Amino acid sequence: MDAGPLPHEWMLVSIIGFFVSVFLIHDMSLTWGLLFDIVFLIMFISSIISMSRDSLEPDHLEELAVHKKSVRAGHHRKKKK
């Protein structure tokens, strides 16, 4: 089974969550702050790994060609139906 990359929101949440835990949670509780730091760091590392291990199948390559007018209009998706 070939898994695709994690959504970009996953990385965004991990970065924001890490900074929130460093600057806000550490003031309230050091133990919870360190726990959240580790969780968000693991989330960030997993998003980096999932981006680097994505396979480039022909269908996915077509999606990446956003400079083509037909791809922006979604014609490549309509052909498959």
C-alpha cells in the first residue's frame, strides 16, 4: 500500500502547536509543555518524511502541472469519469 503525503495543514498545526506550547504551555506546566513539544515535533517530522517518500505516478504528475490551462480548469479530472 502506497501512502500519499500528509495534508499541508498537518505541518501547519505542528509548527503553530509547537510555538504555542513553548511560549504558553511551559509557563503553566513544564511537564505538559514538554509533552506537547514532543508531540508536535513528532508531527512535524512525520510530515517531512511523508513529503519525501511520495511516489510520482503519472496521475499525480498531471496534478503538479498547474501551469497548464487545462489542469487549472480541471479537464484532466473530467476525462477519467
